[in-house]
Amino acid sequence: MFYFFNRLLITFVEKTNFSKWLFRFFTRILPAPIATVRGVPIQIVIPLNHVGVYDQFKQWESREPETLDWIDQFTADCVFFDVGSSFGTESLYAALKANAPKKIVSFDVDLDASFLLAYNLALNKITRVDQYFLGLSAQTEFIRVSSPTNFACVANRPKYDRIHVNAPAMALDEFISTTQLIPDYVKIDVDGAELAVLSGMRQVLQNPQLKSVLIEVSGETEEPVSDTFIKAGFKKTFVAESSLSGIKTLNLIFTRQ
């Protein structure tokens, strides 16, 4: 049905000038609801083709309570690095909660998510977040990034379609050296690239200012990730299993001893 409807729309656009009003209409349609997360009101945009963002909006408080617990311990004098920030579930909450960190740095290379975070920061008038369209890796390089299109009924394309771009990446240690920003807390959620990220942050792992790291791992990466932190003087203080994306993962929290 939707393929047929899209075919009609294509014909409408190709054959008429009046079709411009359809696009003008949809420039005026964008839900921007407010979620109250542990008493903190947060407004976000949810484009109508972003079902995943809608689901996370509805489950914001319940989906990963351990992450919110971890963020609640942040104090006003700390610096928080959000690696894999998506549309801002952690960055927005951290920036708007009581005793918000003095500086939050957000990293992501998903095209849609980066746009949504930028819009959400503007909606909430947040100035303490520095957003970077930048991947973190073991070294300075370009990385191949795959992102969902969030359009399911485009002719001659698969339902769960993805696009690919080359995005800039650098080691976190190099970023810190360049910006002179040293994190107290780091969240890492990079869908399988966690070992590359850790390879690029060996220096900051030795810096006593870094107090704690929350990292999402798979069964394959849990052991090498844990070994890296233990060797750097951290202790595993929390483990939570998650299957939000349909794939079993673990959220691990490491705290400097």
C-alpha cells in the first residue's frame, strides 16, 4: 500500500507545480514534546519517520535507570564526555539536571542523530554542551559509518535501508591535547567500536581526574574492555544487561580505585 502511495506522490511531484504546497505543509509538521525525566523537563524534536526516537522518548526514565543513577552523581565542577551521544538522552539530562556539569562534550557521527541533538540543544537553550560531529578511534583517520535512513518504503531499496559515509575520527587523547578539556566522567556507547575508542584513550585512563566510565559492551568485547580498565587502576562497580536494540549487551561502570 505504501509503495503505491509513494508512486502516486512521485507522479504528483513530477507532473504538477501545486505539489510544492505539500512540502510547505510538512515543513510545519514536527512534534516537539516534553519528557519529564526524574523531575527534569526536556524538550526534543521527533520527526515523524523516527520511530526509534519516539520509543526512547517514551521509555526515557525506564530504559537504562543505571545510566541516570550514574549521571545523578555528577557535580557542578565536573566535565562529562558523551561518546555516542545520539539525539542526546544522556547529554540533555546531564545538562538540565540540578548541579549540571560545567562542561559536556558530545561526540557522534550519525547524520540524523547529530542534527537532532543540535536542534534539541537549541530548543532547550543549552550552552554548556560542545557538540562534535567526530568519531573517536585509535588514531586520526576517516572511518566508514553506516546509518539507518528511517525510510521503509522507497522503491528498489530494502525496508531497513542504510546509507554509508566517511566521517572524521581521532584519538580521545589527541582531542584532549588539542582542547585542554579533561573529563571526570565518560560514557561510551559506540555499537562495537569500543576497543578502538579505548585504544585512543590510554593517556587519559592514567589521569587521576578521570573518575568513572560507563561503557556498553558485547559478549565479545566485555573481557578485553574489563582488562583495559583494571590494568589502568579501575574497579568494575556495576554490571547491567540490556537488550534494547534486540542484541544482548552489557552496561559496565568502572570507577577509579
